[in-house]
Amino acid sequence: CAKKVKLAKDDTNDLATCRVLLAELEGHQDAWPFLSPVNHKAVPGYRKVIKKPMDFSTIREKLANNRYLNLETFIIDVNLVFDNCEKFNEDNSEIGRAGHNMRRFFDKRWTELLR
Ligand SMILES: Cc1ncccc1N[C@@H](C)c1ccc2c(c1)OCCCO2
């Protein structure tokens, strides 16, 4: 039978793509709740409810220190920001709406860049 050859994805530009995507997330007008780690002293209950905190500055740090195995592990961390936001914030709240807007923006941009 014919030998099965896995089509390798070209991951050459993935690091540059992550940097572009992260810069666009940080520059978005609705990014303000996600730019730095949530200070659990300023936000009662956050530390208990959110098991894996994540924010854009932490993602930037991890990217700079080569902590992401590939594009997928980067996207997992970005989605963690938005999933944490949905878990802790009402949809109909300032931060909740910002999270939905940012997720919509991210989904659109990485699909454009990678599809
Ligand atoms: C993403 C997220 N989810 C849930 C709660 C907060 C946050 N973001 C942090 C950065 C934040 C935003 C607004 C804040 C705040 C802290 O300090 C307490 C006073 C009100 O103003």
C-alpha cells in the first residue's frame, strides 16, 4: 500500500506571527484589563476562582524567553486570558465585554494570518 507521508506545517514564521499578534492585542483599545497580571489583593476572590492566571505581559515575557514550544502553545495561553475573563466576569460588564471583544479580534486576526 502507499506509504503515508504526514504533511509538515511550515512553522518558520510562527515566532514572528506570535510577536505580531501579541503587539496587536496589546495595542487594542479594549486590552486594558489584560495588560498586566490581576492583582489578587485588588480583586477579592480572584486567586481562589482562577487557577491559571494569564495576561499579555506574562505572554510577552514567555515569548521573549522562548517558553512557547510552538504557535499552538502560544494560542493556548492567549485563550486562557479570555477563558479566565469569562469565568470571573459577567458578560454584561465592562471587563466581560472587553474580553469578548478581544477574543473576537484575536480569532479573526490569527485566522487571517494563518489560513
Ligand atoms: C481581567 C480581569 N478580570 C477580573 C478582574 C480584574 C481583571 N483585570 C484587572 C487588571 C483589573 C481591572 C479593573 C480593575 C482592577 C483590576 O482593579 C480593581 C478595581 C477595579 O478595576
